[in-house]
Amino acid sequence: MSRYFLHLREGADVALDPGGIECASVEQLRQAVLWNARDVIAGDALSGTIHLNCRIVAEGQSGAVVHTLSFADAVDIIR
């Protein structure tokens, strides 16, 4: 299992993930990133404002970016 850090970015601002998560594969990591993005979006929805300009950047222990997901790509907006 590899450890990945899921940092939340909004423009130049970043909230660093100090603990990270362990995933057995990149596909498992992608699913974890999607779930985390949707979880943050759900919390935002409860407060009344959803920030679709945020993204999660998943980095390996070496600091290399392995996967990035923007919140706008994490959900489908139907009007």
C-alpha cells in the first residue's frame, strides 16, 4: 500500500493533508479523491455556498502529483 496526501487547493490557497491515506492502487486513490471532493461539496451545500473552483491534488510520499480532480469535474450540475 502506498501513502498519498490529498491537498485541497483553491487558487493560491492550500490546505495540506498532514496524515494522508493509504491506497492499494491508483484506481483506489482516484475513487478516494472523488469521494473526498464530493464530501467537501456536500458540506459546502449545507452552508449554502458550493466552491466549484477548488480541487484536490493527490501527491505521493515523494511529493510527485499522482492525480488531480477539480470540484467542477466531481459532480454533474443539472439546472
